[in-house]
Amino acid sequence: MIASECAPVAKVGGLADVVIGLASDISQRENEVEIILPKYDCLRHDKISDLKEFYPDLRVPWLKGAIRCTVWSGMVHNCKSFFIEPHSSDNFFNRKMVYGCPDDTTRFAFFCKAAMEFLYKSGKRPDIIHCHDWPTGLVPVLLDEIYKPIGMDSSRVCFTIHNFRHQGLAGTNILFATGLNRPEYFLKPDKLSDTAYRNCINFMKSGIVYSSFITSVSPQYMWEAKNTDQGCGLSSLLNQFNGKIEGVLNGIDYTIWDPEKDLHIPIQFSPETIDKKSEIKNTLREHLHLRKDNKPILSFIGRLDEQKGIHLIRHALFYSLSHGAQFVLLGTSPDPKITRDFALLQMQFSDHSDCRIVLKFDEELSHLIYAGSDLFMVPSMYEPCGLTQMIALKYGTVPVVRSVGGLVNTVFDRDYSEKPKDERNGYTFQHTDEKAIESALYRAFDLWYNHPGEFRELMINGMHYDFSWKVSGEKYLEIYKKIIN
């Protein structure tokens, strides 16, 4: 695994969870799995065991010279991991952040080169190099064009796209820095050139063109990328390589998210003891100073940005309070304007007995909210996979989601799905306007109030779904075997 993130040592989003989740599952099936990451200065060192120097003097060719790196090794969740630390005035990974620098494409181009140089010089010849998202898009190019001819011809690359909206565009200086050179060759339309900016190389396109196999994080998201504007300019390219692409649904880690073993909640429960949720609901109310009343709790946990359907989250708050429900939100935003808007809402409802807005990251509280809520909403504008709805289902909390991306593959409408009744597990809506989410919330609140026995069945249906890495890991093993052969 070559990646820019890995939970819990360097986590920005869901990509980090996928890397460690998939790596752990594959290794448990008697495969040797190693992870290569940048050694950021913001790494969670407390989450790495046995960290030590592994390769003290890795010389990575760069521009007209070389940059000396130290490669460290350590264990992350029982997976052997390597951390590349460059010693350079560029300070590629000493920025107190993972992403967000003006030279991100240069930083991760260097990481791709260093990762390949480490594999080559240390004598590692993995059967599969699994790369994740645009920061690692140059790895298969470097493998094919530089490293295969000098002895690394047995490795195959699986490239997983987590979000098509972030593709990594750079000038031809990257070609010279990495030793690829030949801009007249690589800027051809069938190579690395961006579809819109022909004098730029596109890291994600590079990964698609050069990899042995390409996956996205859900079947529906791959379909949308091929057939709608969700491909963000890459739809025709994906259709061109139709024979080597597939959507594979992400899994979630049930060693962390399991109400039968979760120590972050006051009482553990299972589908057979689901009535214990009412006690957890009371604990949640006490913790957040909500009144105890015969009302459903609708919750949202996640990043507050436009992708997540900010206008629908806001509308759901007011709709819930005016239709006999309580509302809980836990999240932070990278956007200062959205942070200000929700801070104003937080002040507006600070003394409200049916609403609580918590604008921070709180791991323990998130477990309590998942377990203590009745309903959980994910009204995303687009959603490559989505993990929160799968966690909610495991905790018997009924999801209300917009039918997009991975939400289509995991949530099946109680009233309109074609699945058998005992396989329906939530509520869905199609459009992005306020009436659309109202239609789903109205049906959910109505069932909770007027048909509690049926609502209970819906909760249990959700808990019976298996979205563990066991299923997804098996699919990836099939892909690995296919491309090795």
C-alpha cells in the first residue's frame, strides 16, 4: 500500500480508514502487507509501535541531483509500515499538515519517486502495489517507464480513486524532477496530459492510464463517474478502460464500530437486545442536556462542507424541531464561512431543550450519538462511498440519505426499494431541494410515532447487514489475483 494517509497515524478523511482497514484485512488472510507513507511532522507517533530507522541513507534522484532520505519502520495496527523522511530544504513533509500547500503536487511527486526508489533499492518486489488517490498517481508511471526496465517487471498496480474531484494538476517541471523527462511524449492525450489543460499533467489520469486495474470506493460512484459529471472530466477515459475498472464498496472496521463490544457507550447491545438503545438515548440526552421526552433523535456526524449538503442539514434542523423530533449535530468545517454560520446556529439554539450543535471532533461522543440516536442523515450532494451510514446501521440507527454514490449501495428505502421487506433498512430521497428531504423525514417520523413495532424491525434489518472489510477484502484479493495472472 502506497498512500498519503493512514489511520490513525495520518488521517484527514475516509481514505485513511480504507488504507488501514483493507491492509489489516488482507494481512489477516495470510498475505504479507506493508504500507508506505510520508513521515509528516504531524504524525501521531503515539499510534506507531517500535518506530526505528530501517534504511538510513536512501538517495532519491530528484532534478539534477538527489535528496537523501531516512526510511523509518514501525507497526500500525499490526501492519508493518514505512515512513519516508526527506532531508531537504524543501521540507516536503514538515508543514504541520497533510494537504493544503501550494506545492502539493511537487511534494507528492517526490513521495511517489521516493517510494519507488525505496522499493527498488531495498530489494522489495511486491506482487501488488496498491496506490490510493491522486497523490500516488505517478507511481504506476514511474514503475512502467523507469523501474520495470531495471528489474521491477513482476509488480502490478491497483489504483483506487476515492474522490474524482481532486486530481492533481502540475506543470512539466514534475517530469524533469522525477526523471521521466520527455514532455513531448508524456503530454500526448493518451498519456498524462489533462483533458482541459493540455500542457499540464494530471496525476489521477496518470494512475488510470498506467495501472493494471482501477477501482473506486463504491459501484454506484464508479457508474456515476463513467456516465455523469461526477467523473470531473475523466468519464470518457474511464469508459475507454472499461475492462480494467470496477467499483468496490469500502468496508468499516467492526473492531471499532460494534455495539456489542463498544466501550464508549454505557451499555452494549445486539439485534436481540436492541431495546437497550433507549437507555443509551437517555444517557445521550443527559450528556447534551436535552430534555427527556417521547421524541425521536435525528443526528448528523461529519465534515461540514458543501459536498455534505449544508443547506439540507440546516433545513433538517428546523424541520425536525417543528415536527416533533430532537436534533443533534457533531462536526467541524474546513470553510470559515460555514464554521461561522453553524456557530451562529449553535448560539441560537444554545438553550433549546431539543437541539444541540457541537462544533468539534469528539471520538467518544460520536459513538454515543450513533448508539443513542433513532435516525441519522446523510444528505450529500455527492458521496463516493460514505462510512457514517454504515456505522449508523450497525448501531440500529435508521439512515435518511440522498440516493447518490455509495449511499445507493448501502441504504434501501423502507417504502420504495425493490428489495424484500426484511432487507430494507432506511429512507432515501433523490433531489437536492428542501421538499425532497422533507418527504423522507416525514415518512421516518411518521413510522417512529405511529408504527413503533415496524420502526423497530427497520432498525434490526440494518444491524444485520455486514459492511465489514471481510466482503471488500475478498473482492480485492480477486482483483489482485486477476492482474497477477
